[in-house]
Amino acid sequence: MEPTIESRRLQACINDLVSVVALPAMWTGQDPSQLVGTLLDAVVGMMRLDFACAWLKLEGSAPYVATVRLGESGSSSGAERQVANALDRWVAEEPSRWPPTVRNPVGAGEVSLVPLRLGIRDDIGVIVAASTRAGFPHDTERLLLSVAANQAAIGLHEARLLTDQKRIAKELDLRVAERTRELAAANEELRRITDAIPHAILVLAPDGSVVYVNAFVLAYAGLSVDVANAETARESIFHPDDLERVLHEREVGLARGEPFESELRARRKDGQYRWFLVRYRPLRGASGDILRWYATATDIEDRRRTEERVRNENLALRDEIDRSSMFEEIVGSSRGLRRVLAQVAKVAPTDSTVLIVGETGTGKELIARAIHKRSSRAGRAFIRVNCAAIPPSLVASELFGHEKGAFTGALHRRVGRFEAADGGTIFLDEVGDLPADTQVALLRVLQEREFERVGSSRTVSVDVRVLAATHRDLAAAVKAGSFREDLFYRLDVFPLEIPPLRERQDDILLLVRYMIERYAKKAGKRIKRVDEDTLEMFRAYAWPGNVRELQNVIERAVILSDGDTFVVEESWFRREASQGPAPSASLTGTLAASERELIEAALAACKGRVSGEGGAAARLGIPRQTLESKIRALHIDRYRFRTP
């Protein structure tokens, strides 16, 4: 049967489209002017145009650079410049503002113009086709020009490749589906086009079985056509953790008969998995029945990594906002502190593991943050973990994460602190309190930078700098058998010892003034001077709780202060003879007893619950981490307040 005029026109259009789509293979290594010149040559020849021209914005040149190609009738000297001059006035205008016809700059009469912008968001330039033929352009010519403009934008702006080619593939798929009988010979042409597209394309039967996959799928997975079309290919390509979910989503989507999406990890032939967004669209016949499903897969690995990194950093930021900081800056100028800061300046630019040791309350975390801020990782996450505050049974899950169903209560997969710190720094506070089995896992992370989530056999690799801190004598713990010797040496690469406050007498005055200003501002008070007797008492006191204890005393005194002079009652520092040489007994005992009473009352009211809206931390108006630290310091058994 003789093909219809429409069939022949569509066949010619597809042939021209194939020629245009094949152009990017010729563009490798060419500059923008050469690329556009090649495209214009092809368009002028295929469509028998009088001329075609393009104006591009090129960096370091005039606002627009013109490229012109003439048809067979326009070969006179200077004709290209005549075309450019004649149309230059409309270059900056939107296509809708261009005149439909103008005086022919290279011949008699008028020419019809078809201007098209290059690019989707960025203003790359404009391409114009011109012909004196009557009826120019008809629908097929307009489609061809549109495809040509898209191909030019693809060559000039590689980031737009996916959007443009998906649109082209979709248009071709729809036309081929509507003209299946008339354009049966075009099926092979369409196959070549889809194989040339560097993105995954699949065709499914109505029941979901695979009918066709393009060359990209085969090359990506390293499969043959027979294997790729088999049902067993799913298990070899899909990530085991995604398989059940993806098959369920596809089953539901196919049954519903409407377009749907699914995100999954697909295995590359080298064994690595990457995230893809798969979009499914049905093709229906005249009766409404689904004839085929078309699926396209877009690589979203970079997007997923970015989203997860941002999510992890947001979690770390929220944790940082909720946590009460000791103070925002390192305050002091004593010799001992200067020595520590000099060591910080030397070790911070490296990726060496640092072990920070010192008594409770000396500011070990503050030193760790200073190391992070001076390192090349300063722009990434700083994740803090208090190893002593985590129940032993949950330490591994907290540090390394867990899979859904790994243990009772594991309802969802959870990313651990090491994964959250990927690319940044993790600070393991009170590392000496880690259980023995977790010490083994931590040693592996330090040596090989990899681990497995609880309940998973898949290895996770991370790039994390480890900073650790403890108030314990780890060397003595090694001798006692409670801490692994090999882990100790891995942590003790660069030891930093923080001097206690009693050895930093020169810093006490600076710290006092700094903290008075801070808490007075917070309380809305104005304190102008510090009582001299109070300063002497501060200097004479041994400060067993170090800077943290100093902070608590100053905060309390500011709250109780009524005038503009900072004064601490002498009774706070009164020594009790029965308590021997400890000059802090009276003050410490008074504060500890008061804090214990408040905390135990809150725990009793909240039935032992610490965190959450109904927890003791919220009731007392302090962060959860601060309350847990005080509970440990005061040796309060919070579990005795829980009711069966």
C-alpha cells in the first residue's frame, strides 16, 4: 500500500532528526563557533533554507558573536555580513517580538523567519532559520528546527542534556506509537536513536516484563540482551536493600495504570551502586488499554549524596544548637594554655588523630573544636559523641548506625555518627568508657576507615578525622585490661594534655571577667566591677571542677546579684576542718546538694525520663546532654525513678 503523505513527511522528519541527533558525535573538541557552524550547515542543507544564523554569548567577547550559513542561492561576496547586519537589531529580543518576515538581505522579495532561543534557563543566544518558500515553516519543519536548537543547546550547555533528550525521545516515542502500522520501518531508526542517548531507557509489556532496554543499560550493567530481559536480572542489578520495596512500588504503579516514579540503587558492572530516579509512563491504545510502559532512569547519585550530607550536617547543627556550650572562645594567656594552643596550631592542618586528656571541666571539647576550625575540614560537619552517655548496648548502633530490623525497636535504617561525619571530624568524648566490643570496631575504623552498620554485611567507607578525649588514665586502663593496647596507640598519635584551672592562675581573672559579662548580658544586668575579696577567694580556691565549676559559680552569683558589683559570699568558700585539704568542700557540697535535690525531684516527677517534651531536661529548662552530664557527675541512679 502506498504510504500516505503524512507517513512520508513523518519518515523524512525522523531521518532528519536522526541526522541532527548524530551531530554531537562530530562536536567533540570543537569550540562553540565551530559547533554552531556545523549545526547551521546541517539545517540549511536538510531544509533547503536561504540562510540560517546564530548569535552566541561567549565569555570575553562582545555581547553576541554571529555565525551565518547561506543556502545555494546566497553566495555573493559579503552576503554573510549583510545577513548579520540586517537581523542584529532583534538579537536581544524574545522570539515572539521578531517580525515574521523581513526584506531578503541576500536576494529579492521577503523571507520568513523562525527565531529560537538557545538554552532553558541561561541566555546562551538565538538561532534563526529563514526561507522564501511559501508556507514556511510547516509543522514538520518547525519540529526539526526545534530539535536542532535543542541539540545546539546540548552541545553548548552540557548540563541541559538530560532534559532536552528526554523531550526528544518522548516526542518520538509518542509519534511512533500513534503511527505503528504506517511507520513500521522507522522502528529501527528509533532504536538507533535511543541507543545513542546516554541515559537508561526501558520498554515494558503491560504486565511489567521487559521488552527492550537501550545500549546504555547493557553497557552500565555489563549484561547481554538476553540476560537484561530476564526476570533474574533484577536481583543482580537492584540493591538487595531496595529490591523488595522497588518491586512493590512497581507492582502498585502498574496496577494503577498512571505515571509513577521510583528511586533505587542499580549495580554498575564494576560492582558499585549508584542511585537512579526511574520514571514510568504508560502508552495507551485507542480503546484505552495500556500497550506499553516506557521507563527512563536518571542518575541522581550526586543529588542523593548532597541531600544526605546536608541532612547529616543539619542533624549535627541541631544537636549543636541544643547542646549548652561551656563558652564560645578559648580565654586565657597562661603559659600552660599557650603551650596547648601552639600544639593545636601545629596539628590542626594535618589529618592526624589527636587524644586530648585532662580533668573534667577543663575544656577538652573546646580544644577539639579549635582543631576542627583550623583544619581543611572546617567547612564540614563536626560531630560530637559522648561515649559515657550512651548505654553500652546501643554504642555500636549510635556510632555506626543500624539497618531496619537489626534489633528490637529498630523500625527504620539509621545513619550512625561516623557516616554523619563523613568528610568532616568526629569527636569521641570520654572514649575511655567505650565497651570492649566497640573498641574493636573503632580500631578498624581508625586503621581502614570502614565499618558495617549493625545488622548489615555491607561495608561503608568514610573519610573522617578522629579526635578523642578522656579524663581517665588510658595507659593505666591498658595495664588493667579494660582498654585495648592497640587502640590506645592508634588514638595516642598526637596527645594533648589540658592543664587544670588550678595551674592556670593567670587565667582566672580573664575567665571571671569574660563569664561575668556573658551571664550579666544574658540576665539583663549591668555589672561594672568585681569585688577584690571575691577575686582573692577565686584565686585561692582549688577549683576541682575546673572551668565548668567556675562557670556554674559565676552564673549563680550573677543571678543573685542586685547591684553593679560582682560579689560571692565568703561562706561559699568556707573550709571544713573535717574535710582536710580540700578547700572546695563547702561550696561544692552546697552546690551539689542543691543540684541533686532539683534533679531528683524532676526525675521523680517525670518517672525517670530525661529527654523529650515530658522529660526532666525540659522540666528543668536545660539541654538533655547537660542534664545527663550532671546525673553522671552526681552519681544519681535515674532508673530508680522509673515505674513498672
